[in-house]
Amino acid sequence: MLGQPGAGAPRVLLAYIERVMGLGFMTAQAQMRFWFAITWVLGLILLVGVVLTVVDLLTLRPAEAGTERP
């Protein structure tokens, strides 16, 4: 799962909930739903930031000759 950054931590937490707490897989998934949603939202925010940065870098124009930098 190289395409999913941070995918290891939820798996460890799921394994803990299943094995140590003795809950079933679906019960553990239900408890993790909130954290998976947060991961998706933060991933989308990161993606938007990367896209905005790339667009900004690709649309740079050279400075005009008469302008001075402060």
C-alpha cells in the first residue's frame, strides 16, 4: 500500500481493537469510521494544496523591469 500514506496506523489500531479488546471486525470498523473520515478529509485538503502550489508555480511570470522588490 505505497499509494496510501499513513495506512499502517489504522491497521495497527484495528488489530488492537480486534485482538486485545476482543471485538469483531465489523464492530472495530464501526469504531474507526470517524478516524477514516478525518483521514480522507485531510488527504483531500493536502491534495488541494498540492494542486494550488503546482498551478501557482506553473503560472509564474517574470517581474517587470520597472518594479523594485522591497
